[in-house]
Amino acid sequence: MFLTKLTTRISQAALAGRVNQNVLYSFIRKNSSDSTVADLGLEKASKRGARPFNQSAYNSPSPIYELRIYNIHPKDFKRTVMLFQKHISTRTRHSKLLGFWNGEIGGSITQLIHLWEYESLSHRRSVRTGMMDDDTWTSVFLPALLPAMDSWGNTLLALAPNSSITRDFTNNSNAVYQLEILKRDEESDLERLKSDPKRAGETLVGRFFAIIGQSNMEYRLWRYSHIDDLLTGAWHRTLADPTEGSSLLLYPLGFSPIQ
């Protein structure tokens, strides 16, 4: 009971910024019996290579990303894509668009998926407010879009710790994307991801953790220079890394910043 309370107090104090959790845990390891260390779970954490506690990891992430998924009525799909193509510059005046895709396999085939970057939630709120003051957006675009929408949803994401957006590729019209939505199992998944050999034409554009939306989920955005490269990569992960979740095959639309 005492050990449980001690561990809880250490974690609470560390989160409050009053004490260095790593120092205290190190002290316990050096000055306690093996059974005490095992009872606290510290030996297990050390063996599995868990990352040290990092206070900065608990600061608010920036930037953040909003993943938006629109399900369009089939009869309105072509018209809706043309509508976005015509008015996307109106929207991107307000905030940064990372990518815009048509879902092809894995979900609705009349699905539009787009990913937007913000500095913070307050930045997002100011952007959304500004859009409501944009006459073209409210008087022209939205009245044409809303009747075509069957349903829509969004998820707030942040880049996984120690990761970044990768853009070390040249846009080309043959490129396709895969969005994996996986249940987080960070201990094993990250090690497999690091050890996984890079395949021809494959780029991991970004790893994201869900902040608001379905909890304990990781989103991985893969880019492939050719659709058959995607088939190879997806098949390899199906065999080597059968993680619980789902995935979508995505075609970037012509106005998407990444192709």
C-alpha cells in the first residue's frame, strides 16, 4: 500500500512541476531491494525501454491538426469536388491546409478527407470566427456545400512526441496515400516502426495522436509514389504488424498541397 501511494505521489508531484520524477525513481532503484523495484514496476519499465518522464511532453502541443471527414451524397460528389476546387483559396486564406483527399477504399467512396494545421485551439477558434465573416464562404460556398453533405466529423490531432511532418518528396500525379487509424500500443508499435525497413516509394508523412475524438488512437499518414508501392507496403504491414485499427486508400485532389 505504501509503495502504491509513493508512486502516485511522485507522479502527481512531477505533473505539478514540483519534483523531477526521473531523479526520484533513480533513487528508488539504487536504494531499494529488487522486490521493491519490481513491485513499483520500475524494473519492467526499464527492460521494455520505456522513455524517461519528460515534463515538456505535458506542455500544450503546437501545432495541432484537425482531420475533417465529409461523407458526400453520391449524386453530388463530382459537383462538390468542383465546388472545393473553385473556392479552396477562400478557405486557405484563413489557415494552412496540409492535404485534401478523396477516400477510395476502406470507407465511403464518396468521402472527402482534409487535414488543417493550427497553432492552438484559440487560433482555430479565431479562424472559424473569421470564416463566418467571409461573405464568399457564408453566402456562396456553404449554401452550395451543405445540401450535398450526408454526414461529417472531425478529430483533433497532434504530432507524436519526437516526430515531425516529412516533406522530403517531390509532388507527382501518380502518388497515393494511406491513412492508418490504429489503437495505440506504443511500447511495441514504435519499436516495430523503427525497425521496419523503408520500402521503395514509401514515406511516412506524419504520426499523430488523437487529442479530442476517439481516445487512445494513432493516425499514420503514408505516401507512396505509385499505387502498387502502396499495395506492397500495406501488405507487408498486414503480415508483420497486425495492429488493431483501420486504414483508408486516399487519392490527393488536384488542389491538395501534397501530391
